Amino acid sequence: MGETIDFPSPEKRLRIAAEKAYQGKEFLQAYRLYRELYALDHTFAVNQWLVDCLQQLKDFAKALETADDYLTDYLLDPDGFLQIGHLYVLDGQYLKAHRWLALGQRQHVSEALLQQMRFEIDKVEEVQQILGMEDHLAKKDQLLRIDNLRQPVNYREWQSFVQGMTSQQLIDLVRDLLPRLRNVYLLPRLIEELVRLDVDEAFTVVDYMGDRQQFNPHLLHVLPEMPVYQHIMARINDTIAQEDPILAESVRAEITDHLAISYPFLPLEGQVDAWIDSYIADYRGAANSDLSAKTKNSIRLRKERLRAILQETRF
């Protein structure tokens, strides 16, 4: 009887062909082969090769989009952590590079890697800060146009605004314009960027009620990590969601929209129950007699303003 011939599996054949193309610097062919392999072997290892090919092809945006499938794995892998940070820098997404660095700090990435990433960001931003001086006025005009729209900021418009912007350029721009801005959808986006950059200084802004407020980004969290936000969501889940899931979903949806607009000026911790009870009373058409007249009036005015903002911008 003749010997049985073991033919390589489709995955192995693709891997061998892709590696050969990569070693021959035929990166487009290697990418196409790895993409076929990825359909059969959807793993972090193959994803890394895809991202590496795209980086060699200088398609940094697509490389980052591809890496998104395994972002946690990249964060926990030393080479992967540096690669993603490097890609953000290469793609001119300096603010996201800072976010990635901050995420690495929270995940206890080694200090040596953090320093290496920080050094790269600082050096590139130093050069960009000089080269981007002419772009400052264009970015300022773009931000004022977004503000004048008084509408939610779409993803593409925001990406266009932050593309190529260094952390210092954003801080300088916001410091100059923030007190003048009136788009209640724009303000939380800008404030969140300052929070992610951990900027430690006081800023003044006109909030959704038309009042001048001060805040320090260093003392804040992004909205989902704000203690009051978490308290509100936990109370909804632990109380009305158990009794009336449909009502809970309505309250959760509306209050989430309201908190997104009012960030970072959220309800006081001691008023969380009062706020939730007031929404429940609205939906049930019942008066909330447990609240003091002053508290009820304050909450009612703020809810009316938030509902009016959403109504004005709803298509």
C-alpha cells in the first residue's frame, strides 16, 4: 500500500503564501492573502499580520480600523501596545494617541513602554505644534461653524476637526473659545477631550441653562465613569427595572440623552433619587409629592430645558 500524502490545509497554504509575499515585500499581495486567511482563522495573530501589512502600505486609518477587532489584546501585548500608539501618531490622530497612553496607564502597562510611547507623542507634537500654526485659524473657524449649527456633531465632522490636532493646540483653542460657545452638543465633546487629556486648569463655559460655570477636567471623569451617572443607572436597574421594564427603558433612554447634554454639570449626588422619581412621575402622570417645592421646581425647569433642546434639534 502506498504512503498517504498529507496535503496542507487551506489555512496553512494561505499562511505560507502570505508569509512568502510579506518577506518579498509584496505587501498588497500579503494583505490579500492574510485577509483570506482571516476569514478562515479569525485570530489575534492573523489580525496582527493584517495590521502590519496595512502599516507597510501606509494605510494607517484602515490598519487602526482592522485592529479594533482585538484592541484589548493589543493593549495587553507589549509590541501591540506600541504598534497601535505608533499608528495613531502616523495617522495624525494625536488626541487618540493620548487616550491610548492613558488607557495603558490604567491597565498598568510597564513604565518603560509608557515612557517610550510618551516620548514619541511628545516629539511628533513638538514638530506639529510649529508646522500647525497656520492651521490654527482654520481649526478655529471650523469649530465656530460647528458651534453655529447648534446641532449634534456628526462623527465625520468631528474627526475632520481633531485630525492632525495636538493636545496643546486643542487646549489653546478651547481656552480661547469655550466661554463663547453655545452649541450644547459641542460643549460635552470638547470637555470630554480635556478630561481624557487630564488637563489641570479651570475653564469657564455657559451651560445648557445659560449659566456660567467653571470646571476642572482633572477633577472629572468621562460621562460613563462619572459616579452620579453610575448611581443613576444602578438605581434604575435596581428599582423600576424590576417592577416595570418598559417604563425603566423609557426613563433610561430619556435621562441618558439629558445627561449627555448636561455633562459635566450633572444632578447632585444627593438629588439622584429625586431626579429619577420625577421622570417616573412624568411617565405615570402622577405628582411627586415627596419632593420639596424648591427641588421639584429646579428639576422641572432643567428637564423642560433639556426636552426643549432635544425637540428643537430632532429631525
